[in-house]
Amino acid sequence: MNTNELKELSEKIVEEGKAFKKKVCVCCGAGCLSSGSEAVLESMKQTIKDKGLESTVQVIPSGCMGPCNQGPLVKILPEETIYEKLDGDAVEALVDDHIVKDTPQEDKLLFSEYRDKPFVDSREDPFFKRQKRIVLENCGRINPESIEDYIGVNGYQALAYALHRSSPEHIIGEIKLSRLRGRGGAGYPTGFKWETVYRHVADQKYVVCNADEGDPGAFMDRSILEGDPHRVLEGMILAGYAIGATQGYAYIRGEYPAAIKRFEEALKQARKKGFLGRSIMGSDFSFDVEIRIGAGAFVCGEETALLASIEGKRGTPRPRPPYPAESGLWGKPTLINNVETFANIAPIVISGGTAFGEVGTPKSAGTKVFALAGKVQISGLIEVPMGTNLRDIIFEIGGGIPGGHKFKAAQTGGPSGGCIPEQHLDHPVDYESLQELGSIMGSGGLIVMDETSDMVDVARYFMEFCVDESCGKCIPCRVGTKQMFDLLTKIYEGRATDIDLATLEQLAHVVKDTSLCGLGMSAPNPLLSTLRFFKEDYIQHLKDSALANV
Amino acid sequence: MKKKIATVWLAGCSGCHMSLLDMDERILDVLAVADIVKSPIVDGKKLPEVDVTVVEGAVGADEHIEEIKHIRKQSKVLVSLGDCAINGNISAMRNFYTVQDALERSYADSDTNDAPQIPGCEDILTLDKKVVPLHDIVKVDYYIPGCPPTGDMIFYVLNEILNDRVPDLQKEGGLKNG
Amino acid sequence: MPDKITISINGTEIKTEEGKSILSVCKENDIHIPVMCHFPGLTDVGACRLCLCEVKGYNKLLPACTTLVAENMEIQTHTEKLKEYRRVIVEMFFSERNHMCSICVANTNCELQDMATEVGMQHVRFPFLNQECAVDASHPKYVIDHNRCIMCTRCVRVCSEVEGAHNWDVKNRGYNARVISDFDQPWGESETCTSCGKCLNVCPTGALWAKGSVQGKLDKFPEKITDLIEKRGIH
């Protein structure tokens, strides 16, 4: 398929879409699937068929819409009405009311339990109003298993532009202009990384997509892969073109079967349409992608461990330098980016780097997807401009703390991140500000805690995770995390003294400074940040143990 | 005024006290500046207030915990003598098993026992689940490693402490005197 | 010819060549850096963290064994912070498994014991993990005692890189990680082990030894392995 054919196909698909008066999207993200959205989809298809509406109403399975604990969700376009908590039996009445009689079913509207008057146009609801969707633009609106749906929303146009009207240097230039930074957590400038790999001369280079999302409570990458796999794939192909690679690998964790299935399907469709394989879109650029499935090790999200795992070795990290950009897969220059980073590429190529950089803060451009969870009224997947403050995210988008409880802490960055207290909620969220607060952006997990949470227990929970997930290669992480966990348990159970607390603190600094990879270096973060902001919780436990020992 | 020294024997084999005697005639130098007021080789009265207590052996029973806490209270300087006091050593080898298993292996299943019987009465110690070094329970000031430490090392440390100097074990060969 | 460069180690200017590790430059200049997982001639893995150095311009500590020198690099090898960290790391090693010297074949001939002396460790402040570790004496000539193993993986590397047998590997994660023979079979049943004994000679502790060795009387000849590697020109 060449550029013109793609344009024609895209126009044809848009034209065909216009034949339908309404489009019903049934969320088939992992969250809604597990609350029974498959039955809703079947029932919806059957009802539309039974009522003879097939020619005017299109029914599709779609990706994640955001408010995951309200599922199964159904969105009706073009009026953007979302219905929540549906089951197969409720579908017929819904079709009768909303589609046949054109009167929305108020009691089934999204957030009907939280809002005095729920919104018929979901875009007006505070949950969506404060968000800006770039990465999730198509999630919940197209069928992730249909390449035509993706092409209908300008899919693969960026690739066509790159191959026929641009150059690798220009694409890298645009990425640099956009100031996009790696969404996997560390925030390394994407454009510079691409340029480094581009500059290395080698007979073979690789592109790797890191989809080994492992933080507890994080599901951004899963939702993107499930909801818009072609967007990620297009980003990978563009990367391959820009750096001069011919082979890509998507390393997806085995716990994400739906994401694996849909990405696999996307690869097949893209090969069939000529976006993948030899001479892509009639150019002399060839590129293909294979899936590698992770076997459940958190450490394989660390880039050097991930590469070892792709090579078929034990998934353990190695010291850097050399960085993968210089010596990666099988010693060849390798570009490794996270799912969300790749999902940002096509929009940058289409709208230009400068336009992309207008969103966000001077140092952190664009948007960030967060998985909002914990003690918050509305949890789910959200996307906000960088620089949005945590208070807006938690209280406006998330609707605040339920049950009349008081906010205590927001945990970002999972087991590598930290806990942010009330007084810092007005800090704009970007890479630097979170780091100053002893936390990290991480991949985007955001867990809200209320005053019932004991921060010693929270630190202990994350430490236990790191003990389990340490690969055991370097001593500080292998033994240090276990010793810290034991000391935290001792404090939590009221058997500890001031000396234990001092030892714990020293150990935390040693493990942070001496561990081999990011896992160990960041494992003490939850502990150190709770010690910094919630020391009273620790003191209380020490007081309790002193009393018990009298 | 002469200083007061005590030596105590907890969960250990008494080897460290044998080494203590390996100071030979240098014990006279020690006695010139200090009196040994309590020791397994002297008598068994309750520990009075002392300047220095040298403790052999690990903590392996509730009675040991009480005793080491009392010793800490009574002593200006507390010295861990030998590997059992410092890291549990042989005494701590039973930490890898349950107490019951350890007792059975020693008293019942051992080939040399012709009348297997696990001893148990109020007068003997009840073993704790784990054997731990002294510094797990109380603050320890100095450590004399070795299994057992040499008489030379023990004399060096005692002599420094009694003459108000800080012993530098690193200089004296450190841990390498097994 | 590699480019000549100038670096500074602990404030002293040193002329050297590109492509060398900080560790090898230090060795050439008689600057002693403690190492545990490094073995001359084997691939470095940077696992023991004892050779970490401060390098100006880096916010992270860098392992001397895998970090290559570069023009104008300013390296510190023995700051107070590094000394403290090294001592804590050695304490962690001791707390992990059973490292009671008095009943070990390697007593007085053990790199871990020497390291404890070198870093000034007098006692271990952390509780002992008291892990249950097996002793595998199924091999007709040799014994592996996991209690003494510090997971330096020298044996794994010498077996794979020098002997070419790859009998040894690692299983499990975190503090449950163990060195295994073949697919976690008893050593005596290994189909790959050639009984060459190289692993015994590179083992820094008393984890690998020949049957008949008694407490404190273990002989090891690591220099023979280094000699072999040099003569064969591996790497």
C-alpha cells in the first residue's frame, strides 16, 4: 500500500462510517471484560440485529474508556454518552430508550451515583473535563482488532509521511523539538536517545518496546496495547525508520493475554497491508516486529534485564555503561522505549514537535497517563497534561476521598516511588518535581491513601514486593531489601528500638547508592519518603514497643 | 583505685575462658591495675557494679537475656569475647532447625546415647527459638573475634581498656586469628 | 594503538590508555580496590559492589571492574562514604547465610574473611537470615556447600567461559537464588561436569572444595586459573 492508496482507503472508511447514525462502543478492556462486558457486547449485537438497526447502528468492541470500576461501560457516539455497570439483560431497554426513542436512560448514565445530575455528554463530566487525551485519543472509540478502524482515524499517516516526504534526521529532529521524555519512568529525552542510536554505525540495530509493566496498581501500558495496538506499532515502525533498524521486539508481560492477542493481531494486519515487512509502503525500508512474552519477573522491566531475557538468558541486569543505545541486543545498538512513549510518536510526526511541546510544562512536555487507584471515589485510567497538580487529579478528576475520610498520601511510581503528603499536593506533576519530593514519575501508577493507612505498613508492603522481585545478582538488593523488610516488620510489630530505626535508615541509603540496577536503587524510595513525610507513624510504633517492653 | 573486671560465660563452650588463661603470667599485669570480682573461674555471685565485663557465648535462653541486660546495667564497658558472643557461631548452628529437632538430635538420636532422654526440669535453661549475638540485645562496646580468640589478643584488648586507651583490632590482625 | 589519556585517581594524575577498566588501571598503579566477584580473566558482572568508586560528574557510584576509563576522568576509590558502604556490604554478605569461620574448610584461606578484616568489620549489625542451605556431596570428588556461597558466580563463569562445560548456573530470585548444577540436579548426576576442578580454585570462600579437606586446611590455586586463561588467550 502506498501513500495514495492509504489516503483513499482512509477516506473510504470515513465515508462508510458516515452511513451509520450511531456507533456503540462496548468496552473490552481487561477491567470491563472481567466484569462481564463480553456478554454486553453479544447482547448489544443481537439486540441491534433483532430490532433491524444494523444498517444505522454500528456496534464495536473497544479499548479502555477510563473509569474502570464502573464497568462494563458502553459509549454511544456521536453524542458521547457513556452508560455504566451494564449487563446483558439491561441492553434491550437501553437500546429502546437511547437509540429508538432518543431519550437517555438517566439512572444508567456514568457516575449516576456520584453526580446530582449525571452528564449525557460524558465530555462535560469533571472526570473527563480536566483530561487531555493524546495517547488515549482512540482508546474506547475504535475497534482495536481492526486496522481499518485505525486507518479511519488517520492511522499510519505518520508513517506514510515519514517514508515518502521526510527523512530519519527530520523525524528525530521533530521528536527532539517535541521535548518528549521517556514514559517508562526515568524521563530520558526520547529525541536524544533516538539520535544516539541513529549515530551508532552498525550492520544491525534493534527497536524494543518495553511492555513489561510490573508496578502493582499500574495498568497504563496494558490499556494502551489493548485499546490501540496499532498506535504503538506505528510508533515502533517510525522508530525503526528513524534509527535504521530492521527488526523490532515487543516484550509484553505474560499476565496480559488480551494485550498480547491484540498486538499479535495488529502485527498480522499490518503485515497484510504492507506497513510491516519488506519494502514498507513501497519504500526501500524494511522492518518487522516480533513479540516476546515476559515470564513474570518485575526486574525484566529494567532495560538490560529485558534485553537479556529477549536473548534467551536469565533476566538479570548488567552494569551500564555501556548503554543499550551503544551495545544492546546481541551487542548491537538498540533503542528501547516504553509503550506510552511509542504511542506518542505518531501524533508528534503528524502535528509537529513544536505543537506537541505546547502541552505540558517547559521541562516535561505532553501528557501523562496515570492509573488512579486506592482510596479515591473514581478510579481508573486518566490522561492529563504534564504539570497538572495532584490535588486536581485526586479531588476533581478522582472525586476525592470516599467515606468521609481524610486524604493522607498519594503514592506515585509504585515500589520505586514515594508517598507525597497533603502539603505538597499543589506541586505540578512532572519528572523534576516528583523527584524533589523523593518520589518518581514512574510508569504512572498513582495510589491514593486516607488516614486509615499506616505508612509503616505501606513501606513494608512495597519492600516485600522488592524482596520478592530482586533478581539476586547484587548483594545490596538481594540481602539489603530483605534486611530492610525484616526491620520494617520489627517496627510494625512493635518490637523495635531507636537503634533499629537508625540501622534501617543507613541500610536504605547504602542500598540506594550501591545497587546494580534501578530496582535496588529505587527500592528504598517508599521507605525513605515515608520516613521523610510520615515519621510520626514510625515514632508511634517505637513508642508502642517501648511501652510493651516496660 | 583499682578497676573491677568480671568475666561471664553464656551460651559458649568455655574455650574463650581457656584462652583467657592463655594470657599466662601477663594476668599479673592485669591484676596490677584491676581485680577480677566475678568469673566462672572464681565464683558465682551476682554481678556487682564493675568497670569492664568480658562476656563469652551467645544469648540462647530467656535467662541469658535477663543476665546480659543486668550485666549491661552494671558494667561501664562491655566486651564481646569470641565468635559466639559476636555472631552466634557454633551455638547458633541450631538456628537452622527447630529447638525440638536440635534436642532430639543431641539427646535421643545420637549414636552415642544408650539411654535416650531429653533432659527437662526447672533448674536447667529453656532454650529460645533462636540463638543471637549479644549486640542484638544490648549495646556492646568492644569485640574480640576468634574461635577462640588468642590469649595475646585478649590481653591486648584488656590492657588497652584498663589503661584508658581504645584498642585497635584492625592493627592487631583483626578477624584473622581463628 | 589505543589513545593515550590522562586520568586522576585519588588526586594523583595517571597516564594510561583508553579501553581499560578503572580496576585494571588501579592494579597497574598499585592502588588496591577490594573485589569479590571479579576474577582476572573472567567476564566482569559488577555484582559484589565492593569496587564501587566515585567518579566526578556522575551522580551514581560506578563499579571499577566494568567502568572504562576516559580522558580527564577524576576517580576517588577510598572516600569515607565508600569505606562505610563497603563495610555494610560485607556485613550483608555475612548475614545472608552461614559464614561461621570456626567450622569452615576455608578458615584462614578465605577471601570473604580477608575482606571482613580489610574493611574493618568487627561484628554484623544485621540479624542473620539463617537460611536453610543444602550441602551437595553427591560428586565423587567435590562438595558444594551452599551455606558458604556468596553468589559471586565465579564458578558459573569459569565453567562456562574457560572449561566450556556450563555445568553451573543460577536458579531462583532474590535471597532464594542458588547456584545449580545442570538443571538443578545433584552435582554427582551432572552430565556436563568434567570434574576439572576449576570452580574449586576460583571460589572465594569455602563453598566449593575437594573431599578430604579439613577445617582451616583448604588449598586453593586461583593463580593457576589466571595463568591458564592468559596462556589460552581467552578474551
